[in-house]
Amino acid sequence: MAIRNQLKLLLTAGSLIMTALAGPMQKAVHDDDDDTPLPLVIWHGLGDNYAAEGLHRVGDLAEAAHPGTLVYYIRMDDNTQRDQSATFFGNLTEQVAKACADIAAHPILASAPAIDALGFSQGGQFLRAYVERCNKPPVRSLVTFGSQHNGIVKFRDCGTTDWVCKAAMALLRGNAWSSYVQSRLVPAQYYRDPEQYDQYLDSSNFLADINNERAVKNDEYKANIEKLENLVLYMFEEDTTVVPKETAWFEEVNGTEITPLRARKMYSEDWLGLRALDRKGGLQFRTAPGDHMQLQEKLLNETFAEFFGPVKLGKKGVSQPAPVVLGDGDL
């Protein structure tokens, strides 16, 4: 479902990224006195496309908060219909690789000391995969809204006439663990049922890898997450689209039992660098009012002011955005 015109965005089950390089690059990020804001990369959610009006209104808010911000919208195809279809159908390993290549080839993004990243729904975990797998240019702050970081246990309902969604969900419900589905159906690649955990570890094309859940860990994934200045995880308080909603905070939900991230082995053994990031104050657990992707201008402005903007603001810097009027609609 696309982001609504009034910025009460309904980005269904969807992903973003972030990290800053260590050593010389990290020093440059903090010592540079340039007040030019870092570029912002945005990855949209399921059923949306990179040119959607609501998505660009978010970009306008970011630019208004920090004038001069270059906003780049990740897309799998310049054709909006094909880009939307790619949110349902495609191989996530290939999609993340394309995003990495496109960002690295962008003349402005590639020359930036770092970038900031904003992921909506599934775009949030996709951007995290960017951080873990390539991160060139590096991400300073990654903010995700309603993302499925610990996967989903239920597939979404489709609109009556949403035939693309219906086709995808029919395949997913058939056999989510088959190699055919895992290489072609996007939501299946972040499906994670605790009651089928062994099948998930054996067959998952995407999430089991980027969550470093398999026996052999990828040290680069952990190192890149640790380099982030901020990983900001927003969970929607009344989310009925993403099941379970607590996945936005990396929480494990098995029936009625909920295990917070800090009580999980993923955290205690620090498979992803989340514990290290938490200990330096960079892991933020936030809530947003309302149902899935019902974003408010005020919350977005506060987020942009706190975590994005010029290099010299650093992690603690906060600037006040100019007031922005989007027109009709009570945001």
C-alpha cells in the first residue's frame, strides 16, 4: 500500500541502513566543520514505489529541517510500476547488491564522508543489510519505522483488487521455505516462525543471514553495525499490519511470550554488534503513535533534527527545523 497523500503514510510490511567507517573516515565525520548536511537515503516499503508523492513529502520535510540535504530514493527500477512490483517479487540478495552498487556509483553520495539512512517498513531491514554487506559510503545514523528486524510470523492481508499482493501471498502460503519462493518472493525472505526455526535457519535466503543467526557468524556484519553512530528503532504502538509488531525492536515473540532484545542470546553474545552499539549510547528504542506507517509531521521533524543534518552536529547535535506546512490534512 502506498504512502498516503496526506502523509498519513501506509507503507505496508517493509526496510533502511546506516554505519560510519572506523579510523580516518570516522574521524573525518566528527572533525569536519562543514555545515552541509549529510545526504539522506530513503528505502520505501512493500507496495510502494520510489516516486510516490507521500514519500517525497517526507524528503521535503528532511530538506526543510536541514536545507541543502540531498535526498536519494532507492529504487529497483526507474519505472514506478516495476519498482512497486519489486517490493513483492525479487531476490533480496540481488536487490541489496543493486542498492549498494547504485549508491556507490552516485557522484554525490559516493564522495560524501558518510550518509544518513531512513527505512520505512521492510525498507528498514534492507538498509540494515546495506550497512552490513557493503556500507560504501558509510552510514552515520539509520532510522527505521515499523521494520521487521526479527521477521514476521504472519503474512499481510491484501486489498480486494490488489492482484499483485494476492498473487504473492498465495505463493507465500503455499511453501514459504521452498527455494523457489525464497529466491523470488520478498516477504518470504524475512518470514521467521519460532516454531519452524530449524527450517528458517536452513532455508532463509535473507533474514537468517543478516541477523547472523547461523552457526558461522559474519564478523564484518557485526563490525559495521558497531560503527553506526545511531540505530533508531521505531515501533508503532497500534501496529496491526506487522505481526508481531515487536519485531521492530528485535524482540522475540513466541505465542504470548515476548523476549526483549537485551534478554536474547543475539544480544548477550553480540552476534550483530547491537550490544556494543547500545553500550556507547547508539541504540535507540522509540515508539510512534498509531497503526503501521501512520506518521506525523511533528515526529518526523523531531527525528530529522535529532539524528540527521550536518556532520558537525554529531550524535548529540540537535537543530530546530523551520515550520513546514504541507497543505490540507491534519498531520
